[in-house]
Amino acid sequence: MTTTDSAEKKKKKKKEKKKTGEEEEEEVVVEEPKKKKEKKKKAKEDDEEVEEAEVAVEEQKKKNKEKKKKKKSEEAAAAAEEEPAKKKKKKKDESEVAEDNVPPSEDKKKKKKKKSEEPTTKKREAEPVVEKEPEAKKPKTNGDEIRRVFVNNLSWQIDEDTLKNHVADCGEVLSIEFIEDRNTGKFKGMATIEFATAEAATAAVGKKHETEVAGRVMYCRLEKPKPTSATKGSRPLKPKPEGGKKVYCGNLSYDVDDYTIKEFFKDCGTVEKIRWVTDRESGDFKGCGFLEFTATDEADKAIAKQGEYLLGRPVRLDWAEDRPPRS
């Protein structure tokens, strides 16, 4: 080969190298912006990842703090619950220690004291529980409560105090009327007891019926009035005579006598005269009579006792006029 050929080849090679270098430079120039974009994008993604990681860390910290707070509150609550139990236990231990430290003399005193207290507690325990009896229905007649009790089969030797004491636990006794034969004046073994309340009368019948008093069994019943004209309705009173002192008494018991009628009206005044009405032919008592008081105001008080019970019957009262003189 000649020198010229080799020189041309060298030139060609140089040109080719130059071209390839220029192309490479162009490619590098083109590639540089792409790489920058990619780098920026990557850097942005990395930043986002870092931010997310930081947020996650913060949230975890918050959760840990909340857990700690919750745990502390639970522990505080548990401690508060345990404190009373601990205090009780401590007091118990202290009391046990104190008891252990008590000298024998004091311990004996305590035992004696306990023994002295034991009988009272036993007595209290032994006391029976008294159940309240159901309240009895209040018996009524014409709207009025029955407060009188009729008793019979009494001993001939019984007196007012004995009978009163026998029924005293039932209630307050206002009066006792012993029933006697109106002709002979002998005691008939019967009486009427008037109580302060209907409840007391009912209690007396419940408790004292068929009980022994003064050696004999006594029988009791509520003194229910018989249906008479006095209980069917009140009659209008006659006009009071001027200065009237006489009173008519009707619906009387056949066992009534002078003493009984005077006792019935003793809070009104003095009964000066008594006239019992009897059958003209047989002479039998007709259940009525006439009373004369010493003053007109006493007669007014007597009339006010209209309808009150005497020997188990409501008394009917009215004004009475003096009989005209026979011609």
C-alpha cells in the first residue's frame, strides 16, 4: 500500500470518530432532561414516603400515650378499690394486736361484761312477737255503735268491782247495771255493762264469753235492741206544758224498777215521783211509766236522753200532762 492510501484511511477514521462523538453528545444532551425529571420524580416519591412514615410514627406515639393514660386510670381505680379493703384489714390487724396486748385483768373484765350483757339479749330474744289481732268490724244499729254488753249466769255473790275488774282489759267501763226482779228485788244473775267504745264491747264478747268469774261461767253477747217503734223512727215530741216537770217513759224493759230508773236519770236531776203503768185486769207491767222531776229544767235534761239504752232497750221519752181531776 502506498502512503496516500493509508493517509486517506486515517482521515476517514477520524471523520467517523468525530461523527460518532457528535452523535453521542446529542444523545447525552437529549438524555440529560429525562434523567433530571426522573430524579425529581424519585426525590418527590421519597419525600412522600418519608412524610407518610413520619405521620405513622406520630400516630403510633399518640396511641402509645393513650394506652399509657388508660392504664394509669385503671391502676388508679384499682388502687382506690383496694384502699378500703386495706384499711379494714389494717384496722382488723390493729384490733387483733390490741387484743393480744390487753392485760389478763382487762380481758377478764371484758368477759364479765359480756356475761352480764348476755342475759338481757337472751331475754329480748325470748320475748314472743305479739301479732296484732285483726280489727273487729264495728257492729252498728241504726247508725249507732253498740257499746253495751249483756251478761248472764253470774254468781249471786258477785259485785260491781269484781265484774269490772274481770272485763277491764277489754276497755274502759262506763257503768254496770245489775238486773233485779221488779217484784221481789232479788238479783237475777244478769247485768248490762256499758263500755266507752264499741271496740271495747266487741272485745269483751270475744274475750270474756264463757269465762269463769266469781266461781261461775259467764256468758256474754252484744246488747242488740229489739225492733220497736222507738227504733223505727223518732216521733215528734208533744208541746211542753208550761213549767212541765212530768215525763213519759216508754219501751222499757220488764226488769226495770225504781232504783234502775233513778240511776238512769241521776245526771239530770232528782226523780220525785214514779208511776208505772200496769194492766187493769192482770196487773202486769206494760213497759211504760211516768216520772216527775223536782224542776222543769231537770225534765228538759231528761227529755234529751231520748233513744238512750236502758237494760238493753232504747228509751222513748215525751212530755206528759197532768191528768184532769175526776168529776
